[in-house]
Amino acid sequence: MSNIYKALSIAGTDPTGGAGIHADLKTFQEQRVYGMAVITSVVAQNTLGVKSFEEVSIENISEQIDCVFEGIIPDAVKTGMLASQSIIELIANKLKKNEVKLYVMDPVMVAKSGHHLLHEEAISSLKALLIPLATIITPNIPEAEVIIGKNIHTINDMRNAAKEIVEVYGAKAAVIKGGHMQGEARDILYYNGEIKEFSSARYNTVNTHGTGCTFSAVITAELAKNNSIEDSVKTGKEFISQAIQKTLNLGKGQGPTNHFAYNEKNKGY
């Protein structure tokens, strides 16, 4: 292989493989990017919900990150579950110290089951320390509402939220995911002063566990390969739409998405 692109995910775990670090590594592999992972929280969860989670020590997270950057420097970094203020502060410092140029922030706050994965006091740190470092942030509607402190009911509200996250909170780009809206699944990207919309059919399935992790992981992989923000979001949208449509029907609750589907359709493997 002439060019080996590399991506790092800093996030929590999912022992059943549908979300978090496990979903990210699968996604990186599908997108032909060498995947690496730093674990921030060990999460006991499955398709029925989150049972509990334990944070990894700050010292260990710090050493994990140092091991990555001392050994194999990633082309792009994404973060997922960062449960506490101290973890957020550490990640912000490490991103700056290592001069990370491509950073995708998936602001994981609440699991599909409704279980809160971010301590309340950490939200202000996330907004103040990490959003300004983000190349792109990928909140769903409830997460975007927490960030901007306003309700989002319409597509126009989504456009305004994406713009505010960039122009007020300092991200380079923001894509608001429209999975919680009715009708077509529409995502809104605000970047470089322009709004772009990405639409797909809405599929009647409960198997959407890990969609946010997977979507942001595709964007991370595509950015690592030197693709543009807009093209990376477009690929992410296509990937996750296929992953939801071609359901695997695994688990007893909200099953995982199908990480094989995009390449099976588009590349024949």
C-alpha cells in the first residue's frame, strides 16, 4: 500500500460492537484507514441499553494518547464519549500539544436508551474547550439543543443551530443530524459561510444503535484521506444510510447498523 492513512478514536466501549470504539474501528477499516483507539470509559451496554460505565483514570488516558503520538501519528482524530470535565480538559490539552489539524467531535451526551453519558458539569467545558478546536462537530438535535441552549423544531432551526455552533462557539464546521425530525432524514452542514443539506429516505427500523459514532467515524476516515469537509460529510451520509437500510437484525433491542453495507453496494466487497 503506497499511502496508509491513519485515524484515532478517543471514546468509550461497547462490548456488543455496535457503538463507541468498536464501531469506530470497524468503520475505519471499511473506509481503508488504519484505525487506532484510546479508551476513556468502559461501558456495559448492549442493544437494550446502558447498564453502567466506569471512567478510565486520567493518568492512563494520558499515557494511551502519548503512546499513540509517540508511535504512529494519526492523520485525523475523533472523540466520542468523554464523560467528565477532567477528561475533556485532558483531551483539549493533548489536541493542542500534538498540533492536531483534523479533529472530528461527536458530542456524545445521551445513549439511544436515554442513559446520560456526560456529567452535567462537563458540558460547559466541552463547549468552551473542545468545540473551538473542532474541524467539524456532529451533534444530533438533542445534543445541538444542549450546546446552544435553544429548542430545535424545524429545518430552519437546524440551519440556525449549525451556524451558531460555528460562528459563536468556534467550530470550523458543524453538521446537525436530522434523525429526530419527521419525514426525510436531512442533515444540515454549515461550513465556510454556506449551508449544505444532505437527504436520504427514512427507514422504518429500530436498528439504529451506533449511528452517530459510525457517521462521525466515516467523516474522520475521509478527512484523514485528505478529502474535503463537504465530501466527507456526503460519504458519511451515504454510508450511514446504507448501514441503516440494510439492517443486520441483531440483538433484542435497538440493534446495530450494518457496517458492511456501503462497500457491498458501492465497491462489491
